[in-house]
Amino acid sequence: KGSKLIGCGSATPKLSISNEYLSKFVDTSDEWISVRTGIRNRKILSDGETVTDLAVKSSKKALEMANLKAEEIDLVLLCTSTPDDLFGSAAQVQRELGCNRALAFDITAACSGFVLGLVTGGGFENVLVVGADALSRYVDWTDRGTCILFGDGAGAVILQATSDEQDCLLGFDFHSDGNGQRHLHALVRSTDKKPGDEGAVSNGDVFLPSRASVSCIQMNGKEVFRFAVRCVPETIQTALEEAGLHGPDLDWLLLHQANQRILDAVAERLQIPPERVISNLSNYGNTSAASIPLALDEAVRCGKVKPGDVLATAGFGAGLTWGSAIVRW
Ligand code: ACO
């Protein structure tokens, strides 16, 4: 049984941070950031706003477009690496939307999360797939190599099972390589203190194990760049072959919005002309699992992506993980 895409939505925080503003507290400039990345602005969560809020807002819009009630959803997949609750936030999204019948769980696969979510919902009738991330919470705002890149946001789609031939998922291909973790990570650490060490928390003679903390995002930008430019065209090519399609058959290339130079390089390798590449990263930066559905929602709502259009989507990032899904809107 196949499925079709029947709705999309997106949401971003109100607070906007421009390149000029960043250059007030790290040694950078609007010119450097724009030329190297294509990014001009990013939206950042303020105090009190949560990833769950963004996921819920984007999902409500997707439900409205799909003309579905929350109770009709059977599965909620929240693709995020930055949940509000360590145990996952999908159930909170489910609760706030009122998807009372749905199973809900998180998918953690960094910037590849949303594309993985798209292929996970098979067997369910109505599936809500939300990509929502707030990497700004884990950025070292004194590290100019990473803080300029990321923004927060959410994007959602609704998949509905269909018995006709028109499955929206035409082909897909996914990979993981834990060896690449050294190039991109935000590690969870415990503070490693033994009883008697300075700073160890103890209660009389009883040593209390320390709490874990998460370090800021650390990235070797050049390595991640090389990985993306090498692996993304390959995974799209494989997914296209599975779909029985070629580059020229695509209406749109919709990649994870990490860096305009990556988008341009992948498009060039696949011989896809620039006017068929969807890009909105200048306004939002890299919003991780949210970036593909956020860009899709904008492209659908402005009439660029039309019913029946075929898109190659591809996510890539920490893990390392990468993969592609060829979908029909
Ligand atoms: N402003 C000004 N100068 C800077 C900045 C900055 N913000 N950042 C670095 N520089 C300097 C460096 O110090 C270096 O100076 P030097 O030549 O004196 O040593 C110079 O600019 C060049 O730095 P590079 O790191 O070589 O610049 P590069 O062209 O590689 O661009 C970037 C860096 C933008 C990070 C790029 O490598 C990139 O986009 N990589 C991919 C990141 C990515 O796509 N991640 C996706 C996954 S994210 C996820 O999964 C969570």
C-alpha cells in the first residue's frame, strides 16, 4: 500500500538574528557568511518558546491543508535531535494537537531525520511527520565556525495511505557511518568525578553520581562539506535508479538547507539547473531536521511546487547519516 502527501505546514520563531548582529559578538562579517554559506538571517527560539511549540504550530497548518482532524492521525513522527524532553517530545506534540488515537515517537537522525521519517510511516493510514529542531540551544555562540550556521524551525507533512498506483514515495536510499562522528557532534558527558574529587557531589560518605551535560556542537566544517558534496549526489542517484528516473525527470531538487555552496555543487553534479533548486537558507540558516519540510511548505504555498511535481529530497549530517527520498507532491 502506498501513500500520498496531502498537506504541509511550517513554523519558525519570531526572533530574527542577522549576520550584522552576529558580527557584534564574534569576529565575522555579513560578507564572509553570505559568500561562504548563502545565509543572511536565522530565527532563534526565545525564552519560553519550545521545539514542541514549533512542531505543534507547523502540524496544525499541515492538518488544515490536509483537511484532517487531529483525531484522524494514526502515527506522529517527530524528527528531532533537540527534543524538550530527553525521553522524546513526540508524545507532547500528540497531546497538544489532540491526536488521541495516534502512536507517537521521536526519530533522531540529525539533519537526515525528516527524510527518514518520510519512509517510516508505512502501514498506517494517516501519518504526521514533523521535522523540528532548535540547534541554537547547543551552539557555542563564541565559535564563529558554527554559530553563524544554525537556526530553529519546524516543518510538517501529512501522509495518507492510498490504494491507487500513485505512491508519493518513488524511491529512497539511506546510509549511516559512525566513523564520521568525530567531524560533527554534540556529546553527552557525565562529569566523571570520583568520591573525594573536588566538585564531586556527595552526601556524607555516599557518593552521588553526577548529572550528564551536553557539550556544544563541534564541527569540522571542511570535512562535513566534502562528505556532503561526495555522498549526496550518490544517494540521490541511487534513489533515482530505484524510482526508474533520471536527473532531468526531476521537477525540483530539495536538499537539506545547510549551505548554498553545497546545494550548488550537488545540483551541478546531477546536472540540475539552478532554477530547479529550492533554497530558502538565506532567511533561516540550517534548521536541521526542519529544513526540508520548511522549504517544501514555502514552495508549495507560493505555488512553485505544484500537484504531481517530482522532487529529490536529501538529508545529510551528524551521525554521520545521509539519504534521499524521491517524492511526488
Ligand atoms: N567569519 C569569518 N571568518 C571565518 C568564519 C566566520 N564566521 N568562520 C571561519 N572563518 C575563517 C577561518 O578561521 C579560516 O581562516 P584562516 O584561513 O585564517 O585559517 C577561513 O575563514 C576559512 O575557514 P574554513 O573553515 O576553511 O571555511 P570554509 O570555506 O570551509 O567554510 C563552513 C566553513 C561554512 C562551515 C563550511 O565548511 C560548511 O558549510 N561546512 C558544512 C557544514 C554543514 O553542512 N553541516 C551540515 C550538517 S549540520 C548537522 O547535521 C547538525
